Amino acid sequence: MASPTSPPASRSQARKPLGKMSDWFRHTLLKKPKEMPVSSESPPADVAEPSSQDSPPGPGPSRSSAASPAAAPGGASSSGRWSKDYDVCVCHSEEDLAAAQQLVAYLEGGAAGLRCFLQLRDASPGGAIVSELCRALSGSHCRVLLITPGFLRDPWCRYQMLQALSEAPGSEGRTIPLLAGLSRAAYPAELRFMYFVDGRGPEGGFRQVQDAVVRYLQTLS
């Protein structure tokens, strides 16, 4: 005897499970996901980690800071000794030109190789005397005053002396008087506040003048 068969399910009953499933998918897809808490130790997900190409350079020196300073003459820097054209300007009377030339030869021929300004040799041809002298004094680190009887008689030498003092009022080793053929009593009153080199000493005082100039130049480095 055949077993009774159950009546077929109606269409509404067959659709019901499918309707529930579609409602579940719709609810799941449309539901806003919860935001994950962001840890203070880890970067946000939407912030990219810098790559090795984007990362800043290390603390090593840059090209500009690693550049070596310019060397002295030829590529001389604009500071220190090479900031001026001359190391020493020799001021003298016309009648003492031979003694001034001997002093310049000594200073330029020494181990220090000092750069000297001698007016009749180094002044620009056609230049005004006053302008050339002022240019030489301001363009020299030190000034040597060759003080002789001829220097004291010459009004032009007195002008050179006063101009040198105005360029370096505090001296600081920049103005060096070289007393030659004069007694201490004849030393100019304008220079009484600074020591002089006695030309009666060894080598006519030339060595002392050279040492004084070199000492001052060493303070510039």
C-alpha cells in the first residue's frame, strides 16, 4: 500500500526562507561597520609609511657645509690676513727713501714674506698723492713710521703720521714707530702712548719690526 504523500508546499511558503536570507544579506551589507580604535603607537591605516626614497637624508654634512674654505693667494679668502692688500705700509720722508727701501727688502725677503707698500714703488701712476696714501693706509694691516730728522722736518710726513693714527687710534700693534738717528727726547709727542723700535739695535731694528707685524697678523687667523 502506497504511503500517503505530503501535499506540495505553497509558493509563499517556498519563498519565505529566501526572503529571510535576502533580508539578512541586505542588513549585513548596509550595516555601518564599527570603527576600529587607533593605537597611538601604530600609524593610521590610510597614512602610508615613508619609503626609503622619500625619507629625509641622515645627519651627514650637505655639499654646501662640506665645502672647504678658499685657500690663500690665488683663491684667497676675504677674511684674516688676506682681507687687505698689504701687510704693512711704510711711511717715510723723501730723503729717507734708501733706508725705507732697505726696510722693505728685509720684510719682503724674510721667512714671513710680508707684503709691503712703498709709496714711490706701489702708488698708481697718475693717482692723487693724498688718495693713494689713504688707500694704502686703509688697505694695510700695519703701518711702520720711519721716524728720522727728515721725517720730523717734513709736513707731509706729519700728515702721514696723523692719518695712520686716525686709521688705528687704539694702536693694538698696528702702528709701529721705528726711531732712527734721533734721541728719545725727540720722539713725537703724538706717539708717546706707544712703544717705539730703536733703530740703534741689532739689524737696525728691522727684525723687531718684522716680529711685531707677524705677531699682529697671527691675531687675525
